[in-house]
Amino acid sequence: MDIAGYLVHLWDLRSAKVIAGIAVVTLLVVLVGGHRALVSGNALANSRVSLLFWFSNTLVTPWLALASAGFVMAYGALGLPSLSSSAWQAVPFPLLVLIAFLANEFWIYWSHRWLHSRWGWPIHAIHHSDTHVNGFTLWRIHVLEAVVMQLFALVMISWMGLPPAAAGAGALVVMLHAVYIHSPLDWDHGPLRMVIASPRFHRWHHADAEAAYNTNLANAVPLFDWLFGTYRTPHRLDAPMGARSAGVPDTDFVSLWVWPFMEWARMIGEAVGVRPRPAAKPTAPLGLEAETYRLNGGRSDRLS
């Protein structure tokens, strides 16, 4: 496939088009009544940190693109079977975008699931640290998380051989929808809740409550959560956002940037016996044996 073209489309997700899309979605949220959740003092402080992560990650984007190109070439050198780009020539472009969108969703689910593992969580905790989740929270990711997500994407798209324009368009749709689901609105999609994710679906994922851990990992298609046993739908969402219960700060950019390295150092120290292991707080595994539970008076049931 055209590696250079694909990287241009995939890495250009911080372009003026995406920023304009975020601005439009955020404006709509303000107009329909989410303004209080966006303009409080603490919300503004959280959004400022999210934008700092966007800016700092943008500075290293060229280096990440070069590293990605090297990874794709190394992957290609392995000679693993893959689809030929000619297989897509007769497919209409809108359908190609839909296929790329679903492929993006599939790798996002599994990369996101890894990020909620023991060694992936120190990276992903930065995204979950926002205590006032809104459209800007999408950009609150550590540069290492960008690397992980990119590697998953490159393997998937390289194997599929999708045209770069379709791959980039599919990724753009995923990004713009991600702005919507981070909006500070308790909206549900009713009978369409399994087809397209709602803000309620994803805000439950961001809830700082044990019952919400490792649930609703899909970005836009909840069907993946249902298929792999991580789907939960709250009847009422009344829980704080963030990761303060895990000791993760919300408005300290420097502390958040070094957080993964400090956590890994602590975990390695515990593993080799350098530091005593503190009593661990029990957390819900991905299996989530408990099928029903109550959270602040709201009930969340597993879809059967």
C-alpha cells in the first residue's frame, strides 16, 4: 500500500478540519445546555490540561510519523499474508469509508482493552484523569498511548490494504464521533444504543466507580462490547468522573506526563522486591462476574 499517503491521512488528525469539527460539536453542546459543565473553574482547568497534551503531542507528531513508517516497512518485511490493494478497486468509496470505520473500531476496542490492563493502565490513566469530561478530553492522551494506538492501527490497515484516503476518512469519522461521546450530556440512543455509542455509554466508562472499571471499551460501536462481554448500560449515571480514587491528578500537566514512568518504576520495584507491596484495592476484572449492581441509586444491568 501507499505508506506515505496513509500516514499523511492517519496522522493528520490534528489538522484544521478536526479542530473545526471539535469546535462545531462543542458549540452544539453549549447550545443544548451543556454550558455549565464546560465553563466552571475546574472544568476550564481540566480543558487547559487537555489542550496542553494536544499541543505537546503535536510537537512530536513528525517523529511519530517517521517511527510509524519504519514500523510499517518492518512489518512488510515479515512477508505476512495481507490483502492486495487491488481487491478494493471495485468497491465504492462510501463503502470503503464504512469498512475503514469498522476496522478502526475493531482495533480501537482491542487496543483500548490492553490499555486497561495492568501494564497499559499507567499510560491510559492520563486520559481518564479528566474530572470534567468534555470534547477536549479526546486530546488528553499521553504520547505513549498515541504510539500504542498507532501501532494497532498500522497492523490492521496494513494487513487490509485499504486505500489511504478511505483509511484516513474512516479515522476522521471515528475522531469526530469521539468528540461527541465525550460531551457532558447524559444522552442515550434508545433502540439504537447497540449501533452507535452515546455520551451516556462512554461517560459510564469514565466514571470513577469500581462498577464501571473495564466496561464500555468500544469507541463508536457498542456491539463489540456486547460480543466480548464488556457491555454495561446504566439506567442512571450519577458518579464522579476521573481517576482520583487511583491517585491520578486531574489538573497537573507535569505530574500527568511523568505518571506512566513513575507507575512503571513502582511496579517494577515491587516485582523485584525493592519496595513493599501495599494492600491493593480490589478492582473489577474484565469478566465482571457481578451481573447487576447499584451505583448511587442507579442500576446498571448487563445486556442479555
